[in-house]
Amino acid sequence: SLHWLSKLPEELQDKNSPAFNKGYIHYAGAPPEVLSAYSTGFAKDLDDFLNARAKEIVQGGIMVIITPSIPDGMPYSQVANGLMYKCMQSILMDMVIEGLVSEDLVDTFNLPIYACPPGELAAGVERHGLFAIEVMGLTNPA
């Protein structure tokens, strides 16, 4: 469940913010400020997750984390889920053109999903300090 953000970053809803996600429903293909807001939200959620697990796991215990990810440096818009979100976004914008939903409604809708790249996950675990990564793998996202 790590890929689900506990809440959407407030910047995504603020029309005066550089991270206002106008015309997008996810960070796939969105401006860098949007990705940064998602990443910051994920970092907080990761800390909360690791703090909770630190209370549950006995010293010397092992935790396995399986979560959606993308290779470091690869834009999310280039993986299958990113393409699917862009299609959903396009459909919603078509619904705006047809008058079925308002553009404001689409502009304030954001999927609370973040696929953390391995390097970012490793940095978060290291920053947290209570766990160490023994092995990390990534399957081919293609």
C-alpha cells in the first residue's frame, strides 16, 4: 500500500501554486513541481510507515516490501500505468468538452498514487535510520 498517498499534497489543489495540476490527473507528464509535491508526500508517508513497522518488528527481524516502482530517471509517462493515466486524463478532458463534467472538477482531481524509484526509496530508508536494505530488485516495467 506504499504507493497510495495518505493524502494529496495541498499544492495540487491551490490554483496559485506552481504545483497546481491543471489539465492532469497524475504526475505522469505533468510539470516538475507536481512530481516534487507527490515525492514529498510519499517521503512523509514512508517515514510514517517505517516508524509503525519499527514498533512491530523485533530487533534483527526482516521486512519484505513489494511496491510499484519505476527505474531511476525514467519518466512515469513512459511506463504502462503512466500511459493508462494519460488516457484517463484524455477521456476526462473529452468529457469536459462534451459538457459532462466541469474543467475545474478535472483540474482538482488527482490520483493519489506514487511509484517511487529505487534510489528514492533507498534514500528514504537510509534517512529514516532504523532499517537497512539487504537486497533490492526491480522487474522490467515494459
